[in-house]
Amino acid sequence: MILKEKFNSIIKSNFVQQKSRMIGIEEESIIYTEDNRRIPVNSRKHFSAVDFLSLLNKKTEANGIYSLEPGGQIEWSSPPFQDLNQLSMAMKSHHSLLYETAAEKDLRILDYGLEPNFLPEEIELIDNKKYQIMDKYLGQNGKMGKWMMRNTSSIQVNLDVTSTRDLEEMVFVADCLHPIAAYLFSNSPFKERKKTGKNNIRSIIWEQTDKKRCGSLVNHGILKRKGLIDRYIEFVLNVQNMFSFNQNRENIESHLTIGEYLKKSNNISNKDIENALHQIFTNVRLKRFVEIRGSDRTPKGFEMAPASFWTGILFDLSTRDEIFNVCSKWTKNDRLLINKSALSLDDKVIGPDGKSFRKWIDWAGRLALEGLKNRCLNEERFFQKFFNEVKKHGPFSLQRQKNVTTHYS
């Protein structure tokens, strides 16, 4: 019971007032060299992703944090902002730095959600004990863990919460609508130098990474809003712990569940709880805020679209209430049906209530725009053009395959 209370305390430690809610994003980008190969990850004879990261950190001026993903993808974690206009300005400053620094070193930024050319075995893994342990573990517990670590890039959205009910309702709605977001923000047109067709390939990769810690919350028995936090904590405690620490605080392998590992500790710190929460890769996950995952790295110029979609749906309370009232009537089979729809880019498949996936996509997109308009901050511009493009031409995964006869290069 004490352990669960510690998790509750961390998750609920950053409640804010409604007017003070903030939004942040994490944007990942795959980096290529001038000879059309992935940039080497670790510092050796050639300019590497580690070197590129160092350059960015020297140049940036209090505009978020840069870090590296396991395959050398550059991640920018934005500062949090109260509205999308402020976030957009920070994004522009970040992109100016990112693209200018890349050009200086004859590098290219790929605006894809999936590495288009190379296999995971052809991509170096970052020299980091934590990621090496994670790589070994995922290789034993799913078919696509190495693809996820080395070959994918995404945009994640972080949102403040105001109360227990607010958090549970946001997480429930986001988990219900994740399949729609996975369709809207699909941007992975090529894999292994071939078109991906109508496969929503990044969703498929996550589906086959580790079923025990990934996917929708409904797959882990978390079906309702009420009591969602407690059920989420129970789920976390029963997931296998990928890594723990030795006496020198160095990462080592673990063969216990997260709950078993923490119960062995005489003094569980806040950092221990946060490390446990970071080992969960569900589409929506709980930290000191709500983190929504699963959107591909969007095409250049549309990086604000995922944040605007979720802001309109979750921060405007009247819009969220309307969506919650619909989604709370979905059965477990409805949830599983719409989740399955997200693995394909065929919008004609049937979803809940016998309606086509296309109708549910249009419904959610329309309400996202209404929610943004209700905020009266001129934020709908960050989603309107993107949504119009997808409605007219389909997701960018499909758009970018058209009229292409050879693999991406």
C-alpha cells in the first residue's frame, strides 16, 4: 500500500489551475549524412550524432533540451507554454538552430516517422548501458523492439492536469482516440527501400515491441475513467523491470517486476518511482503530467499539428465532455475494434457503432478544431491546414508514396 501511495504522490504532484495549464512537445528527427547514410551515433573518427548533440547544446539559448535517442535520433524537448502560439515560436527557433547546424556539417534532417532505408542491424546503438540493456530485453520480448529503438521518430505531447478527475478523464479520452491520431499523423511511407502501402507501419512496430508494457491501456485491463490512476499503478507494478542500479548507481539488468524490485529497496526515492514510470511505453502514459505518444514525426511545417489536435480535444472542457460522453459508451470490443483500425490506413474499415473509421476521424478532427476555436487564441491555424490535407489526400504516409517509383534516397 505504501508503494502505491508513493506512485500516487508522484503522479499527482504537479496539479495546476485550469488557467495555468501548459503544453510541451518532444520532437525526434532522423539525421542523414551527405552520402545518404545514417549519421554514426558515437564519437569516433567521423562526425557523429554525439558531436551534433554537443553542437546544438552549445548553441541553444534556454529553448528546451536536446538529447539523443538510441539510434542517434535527435530529440528536442520544448519548454512548456500556456498556448500554442508561444510553443510555435519556440519551435521556429529550434528548427532554425537544427537545420542551420545540420547544413554546416552537410547533414540532412529526415521528416519521417520511420527510417526509410536501413535495417536496425545497420544502425549503431548509442554507447549507453541503459539502452544496451533495454535493447537486449526488447530483443527477447518482441519482434520489433530494435526497430522501435533505432528506426522510428515521433512527436510526443505533454499536457498539464488540474486534478485526479481531470487526469483520469484526459487519459481515458486520449487512449480512446489514439487510433485516430495514429491515422492522422502517420508519416512513414518507406521501409527497407520499399513503399509501406496502407500499413500504418510505426503503429505496427509498437504493437510488436513488447505487449506487456506497450499499446493501449484497454489492452492492460484499464477500461474506465474512474479509478484509472490506481489501475495504472497496479499495471506498472506488475511489468518486468528492465534495469535497476548497483551501489554505484550504474544500470544493471533486472529479472524482477517493477513492484518486486522496489519492495526490496529500503529507501524508495522519487527518482526510483520516476524511473519506473519511464519504463512504460503505452500510447498514453502517466508521469507528473500526461504524455501522449504514437504520432509519427510529421512533415516539415506540420510539427505543431499533434499538439494542436490534443490541445483542442483535451484542454477545452466542453469539447472534451462531448467526446467523453461518446467514448464512455464504447464497449471493450468497440475499443479493440478501433485500435485494430489504427494498424491500417484504410479509412473504410468499420469502427464503433457500425460507423466507418473515416467518420470517426472526421468527427474527432472537427471537434479538435472546435476546441481550439473555443480557446479564442487563434490556435486552430496549427491544425486546420494539416487536417484539410489529410482529409483531401489521405495521411502523409500515403501522399508521399504517390508518383514514387523507387525507394527514398
